[in-house]
Amino acid sequence: MKKLILLLVLVLAQLCMHAQSDDIIIGKIDSINSKILNEQRKLWVYVPQGSDESIFTKKTYPVVYLLDGDAHFFSTVGMIHQLSTVNGNTINPEMIVVGIPNTNRMRDLSPSKPSPGDDPMMPPAMLVNTGGGENFISFIETELIPYIESKYPTEPYKTFIGHSLGGLMVMHTFLNKPELFNAYVAIDPSMSWHKQKLLKEIKEAKFGEKYENKSLFMGFANTLPSGMDISMVENDTSPMSAHIRSIIALNNYFNEMEGPINYMGKYYANDDHGSVPFISGYDAIRFIFKSNRLKIGPEDIMTPGSDVANKIKNHYDQLSTFFGYEKKPAEDFLNKMGYQLMSMNLFDKSEELFKLNTTFYPDKFNVYDSLGDLYVAKGDKEKAIEYFKKALTLNSESTFTKEKLEKLEKR
């Protein structure tokens, strides 16, 4: 009971801290000096609020790297936050979002430099300072990612999101540096750039073992010229249809290709180039992390003989295979569920969850303290004493554990 009161106090303290401020803050502005780009680059960074580290394990998070960060940061953070929760049952995992605002967009987000006249829809003056994409990706690979991983609580899984020219750079990175990210999201990418140069390179490439377990989502908007539909535009040759025609060609190629890539392409008939990023990003995140959600229903709790703990363990075994490193449920998630089942007198299921927590977090005093509480509730004095003592070997300063142990030993 005292531990439950302590948890309540911690939650109320956090709420009070937020209540004292008139601001709702979803991120921070950071910066990094790039020797490659020879400039200071601002970063917009969102980090989910983790559990109190004095009791529970410090959290780490996969990372989303977002191009055109100044345009898409708020919508992307809001969507990812909405689809993730703190109770362990999430559509996507909680994630850090690193928005990369632009300084010279045409330079950084163009992988090649077209000649004047290559694109009749592009004014020649806009092509002067293009083709800096290789330097920009080098900046991301050798400066930005190491900086983020050294400063923030990251996990190895990384997603790369870009729209328009940003989508072109996502596809360029996917082709030339597939190892840099685990998942790629290209939203209405400018595949007509430089006379479809990148599109042609992709069609000539071999997608072998290095693309195993890579996810690629491409969403594209309705940018059809007036009077045309999807079936008509593929045979068109006018400059007005070059953008969507190039994307359709790429989508067809990946749909027909047999290979290791986990691919999904989706056409948004009711969205244009400007409105498609949010809905496409939403679908992309759900596609990439489609196996992330842990579904525990009333039948798992109330059906006699149902094995909730084993269902959770199997789910996280599958997630570990997907991510390529160990994934485990949050300590507080299993702890809270264990106490909930204990309050329902479902002692056997509660015991299984608390014991599962000890396998995931064998060096955390709190998991053993919780088992002690369970055995107190069951009337098993000897086991309760055993686990309170175990908790104290890991944290001898836990006053509430000491008090519970002393009370039991006096009986």
C-alpha cells in the first residue's frame, strides 16, 4: 500500500510541475556545428517523457529523422505521440523525433545537379545551387546521428522521413546507404528530378541481402493534370504529368519486384502535394510498426487458465526479432498490471507477471518488492520476507521495503 501511495505522489508531483507552467512544450531546439556543411545547424528534438528513474528503468527510444523539420515537426510529433501510450499497449513505440530544419533546401535535398533545360518546369536560376545531397547525407551519417546518439536516450532502430525533395533524398539514401536507417518513408518524392536520374538508377540496382528487414513506405498525392486519371497518365509524356508519372513508375517497380524489401505504396486520391504528408506519415508509421501493438483483452484476464505472462513474453520475443535487438516491456507496465490483477484477487496471474518482470529486470529492487507485496496479499509470510530481503540486497536504502519487512518479522 505504501508503494502505491508513493507512486500516486510521484504522478501528482509531475502533474503539479506541469500545472505551474503556462506553456505546453513538445520539444527543444538544439544545434550542431557541421564541419561538412560549414555551418551551424539547428535541430528540433522531441523526447518522450519517461518514467521516474528513481524507481523504474530509464527508457530508451527508436529515433525518427525528419527532413523539412521546420515544416513537419509538429504534425509528426503529435501523430507519433498520439499513437503511442505509456501503458505498453501501443500502435507504435514511443520515439524520439529529430527535425532537421532547412538552411539551403535546394542544395541539401538534391542528390544531383541538372543542367539548364533538363526540367522545363524548373527555372534555371533555381538549379544553380543544387547537387549537395551527398554532403548532406554525409553530415547526417557522420555528424548528426553520432551527436544524437551521444546526447539522447536512443535505441539503434532509425526511421528516415522526407517529403517532395526530401522524399527524393530518402530514396537516394535507401539506394546508396541502406544500412543507415531501418525504415524509409518517401512522401510524394520528386522522382522526376534530373530527367528521372534516380528512378533509372533504382531500376538498374540489385536489392540483395543488405535490404533484409528494411521497410520502405511511399505515399503519393493526386497531382494529376486536369482531365487525366491514373490509367491515362502512365502513357502521357507532357511535363505537367512528369511528377506523378515518375512516382507511379517507381511504385509499379517495387510492387512487381521480388526481393527482401518490406514495401508498401499508397495513392491518396483526395490529397494534393501539400496535404499528403500528415496522412501519409500516419499510414507509414502504422505500416512499419504493424507488429508493435500488444493486444490484451478481458478474455486474457478473466478466462481461467489463460497465460497473460506468456503472451506478453512471446510478443516481445517477436519484437526483438523485428528490431534486431532485445525489446522488453516497460518495468512499470508489468508492475502496474500485476497490481491490478492482484487487486482483482487474480493472484496466480499477478504472480506470473511479477515473476516475468524479474526475468526482464533481475537487477531492479522494485520487481522483488512487488513480489513481496503479492505474497503478503496471499498470506505467504515466508515468501514475502524472502523477496523483501532480496529487494533490500539491491537497494538497502528503500525505507518502505524495510518497514514492510520489519512489520512481517514482528508477527
